[in-house]
Amino acid sequence: MLFDTHVHLIYPDKLGYPWLSEVPALNKPYQYEEYEITANRLGIDACFHMEVDVREEDIKNETTMLESLSDRPGSKIKGIISACRPEQKNFNNFLSWAAEKTLIKGFRRVLHVVSNDVSQSSLFRENIKRLSDTNFTFDLCARADQLPIVEELIDACPNVKFILDHCGVPDIKNDIFSSWAAVMKSISKRPNVTAKISGVIAYGDTESWKLTDIKPYFDHTVDVFGIDRIVWGSDSPVCQLGGGLPTWVGLTHTLTAEWSKTERRSFYRENAYKLWNMRDK
């Protein structure tokens, strides 16, 4: 069974998603019921919701909506990664609010939608440091060319538990491997970073990628971080850009077919439960 650490739900009738107008293929509802049907067929028995970069005034509303979905009998939603604005002076007040929300397990500020200097500011870094030695994690979502800046943020906050989304968003379509691989190896030396292997099929040629296109990036991430510091995620519905959730799950099983049962179990679910200090079923 799989623990999906990265699923997005889209409710345009309840929340605002400014960026979706620029991605027509994703600019439509993707509700919990649709995800649950597919997840049940694929052996996904639990998940975390990942914030969907809603408009700023809807950040707390997104949490409220997800609390309602999580309260449903048999809901797969076991936690959420909330959006946040560490570049703002009132971040500490936001953290106080979040600390009372048991469903919130961590935070994310998408870095590729803001200028590079945002995460380099002293205010941003000091606010991220507030997560040090807590149960909260911080997801790093940035393009491969921004990974050196990500590395600077990690070094500025050595006691924060970071999660690097989507294998560092490699440019698989254009086969930009060497520079990405080098910085991934460097980042992996930081013991407070976990790599999330999630939905990377969206970064290949969406019309014609092959298993052999994805495998080097998958394998390198595993090699440098090790089995104990990787978690699995779907990045659904974004993974639909590269074939969809069933395709990504199938590829995951294929790429791990020669792993031991213990290694697969660690990657598929146990590492996530340990990382967020949760009890597995």
C-alpha cells in the first residue's frame, strides 16, 4: 500500500487559484471523490494534501475545507501541508494559528513563483528557522536551476526538517542531467533533508516520455539520499500532464521491482509515518 504525501485537490467554487488560468489542462475541479476512486484502485490508502498556491486570502480557508474532508468517515486525508508566507512580518502569528490545527503537518511556499531574492532575505530565513526542532516540516518546491538557492536556505536553517519536492524538478524533457545530479548530491549531504519522489513524469516529454527517460533521475535521487530519506508522492492531478496517477503508480512499481520488500515498504509508506511522527496502521 502507498502513502501519498503529495496530492492537490481543486475546488474552484470555494477557493481562488490565480495560477490555474495559465495551465488550461489543470484548470478544472479535482475533488476528493475523484481522487479517492482512483486511489482505491491503485492501493493508496492514505494521503497528505499539499497546498495548491491558492490566493493569499484563501490560505486559512483551504485548511478549513480540508478539515471538513478529513472528518468524513474513511477519509484518506491524514494531514495537510499548508501554504504560508515566510516573507511577511506576521508569520509568527500565522504559526500560532497553525499550531492549533492538528491536521497541519508542515508548510510550503512555492519558490519558483517568486523572485529568487525572496527566499534569500533575512526575514524569510529567520521565519523558516522558527520551524527548528518542531514537528513541522517545510517543503521546498523550486526549479532545478534554483537548487543552489535552495541549498543556501537549507544551510541557513540546519535544524529545520526540509522536504525537496519532485526530485528537485529536473528538466527531464531536455535531458539536463549532470548539473541537476551534482547539486542533488550536494543537497543530500544535509541530513535534515528528505527527497520526495513525486510525479516526475510531468517533467518529461509529456507526449512521448519513456521509462528510460525517467529512470536515471529516479535512480540518482534514491542513490544519493538513500532508502531511508525518500518518500513517495503522486502530485496528482499535476501528474496528469505526464500520463496520470495510474501511470505514475505503475512506473513506481516497475522502478522498484528489484528492491527488497523492506526497501519498498520504507519508500511507499513507512518513511512518511516516521518523518511526521505518525502511527502506521
